[in-house]
Amino acid sequence: MKWTLSRKYLNLMLKVDAIAAIAAARRVFKNVELANALGLSETVVSKYYHGISIPATQTAKNILNLLLSDGFVKKYVSRIMSEYGWDLNKVFTEPTFQQYVALYFKYKVISGLAGSILDKLLTLPDYSLNIAAFLSSWFNVPVILAVEEPAIIGYESKAHLALRKGDTVVTVHSVLNNEVADHFSYFISTYELRHILALTIVLMDEESVANKLKKTKIINILP
């Protein structure tokens, strides 16, 4: 789809997302911490959190600029990882964590598209599928599983039927390492896709992965 929005829709989206970001951030940050970071009173932040009031457009932008900034998101992820003893299985199944990370990636995709067309989201049938599902709903594009055989009912996993030569795709990963990069490089080259972004929570083998995905911008939260 071509990502173009009316001003009214965009302003509404910003306000809703700002409240969602506050709600997710409250999972690991105290209200007073958020208030101090945002330069707002605790009462105002609490009202946004409980849906009693809605931020003005510029306030919503300010909230998102801070709560979805790279540094703040890394701090959020580090805190929740520490809470679970860095057990990725537990962290990646935390609903609030999934929503917050997906929201962060959403604005990275919007920035990366810059008005161009996004055709498909490409992912694996693992924890990254939850993040991809959020993005699929927001951007109204299908999620394609990068596997040769059907894996999950309701998701298109017959890649040879779902992908078309020249499709612009964004890949979504929970962990992106050498093995995963090799797997997706195969799909990208086989189907001659335009791979504009690789979104991952954890990036491993950074130099090697970057070399395998040379023409793709990699967005990672950790390290």
C-alpha cells in the first residue's frame, strides 16, 4: 500500500498512539518517572493513562518523540528483560512488551517508507509473528511466513504463491543472526524482492548480518 494519510487521521493516530505508548511504558516506569521525563505533571500523565483526557496533537508528538526514541526504548526493553532474568521466551510473550515494540517499529516503517509502497511483511512462525501481526493490522498488508510449507492456519505460508517479483517487503524478527539472515537472504534473492527494512528486537553477529543484507536498513533495539 502507499502510505498516505489525511491530516485528520494522522492527528488522531498520533493521539491514540501516544496514550498507548504511555500505557505500555507504565509497565516498567513509575508515573512520576514518565511525568518528569515528559515534562508533564503526574496528574496529566495519569489522566492520559486512564483515558480521562486526550493529549493535544503537539503534546502527542512530544510524547511519541520521547517514548519511542531509541534510547528510551532500549531502557524499556532492558528493564523488562532484567525483570524476567533475560529469559527471552518469557519477555517475547509479554503482551505489553509486544505492543510497545510493535509501536516503535511502526514509526520506523513509516519513516522508512517515506510515501512509497509496502506490499508485504515477511517473518517466521516464531515470536516475531506477534509483532508482525500488529504491523499488518496498522499498515493493512499481509504477513507472509518465510517457510516453504504451511505452518499456521490464517497466515499465507506458501511463499511462491504469495510473493511477487519486485514486491517491497519489510522483514520482522525477534532475533536476527547469521542463520536467520541466510534464510531471509535466500527468500529475498529467490523471489527478487525489494527488502527495505529488517526490524529486530535482538541483533547478533552484527557485522556478518549487515554484510548479508547489504541493501537493507537494519533497525534493532538490542544491543
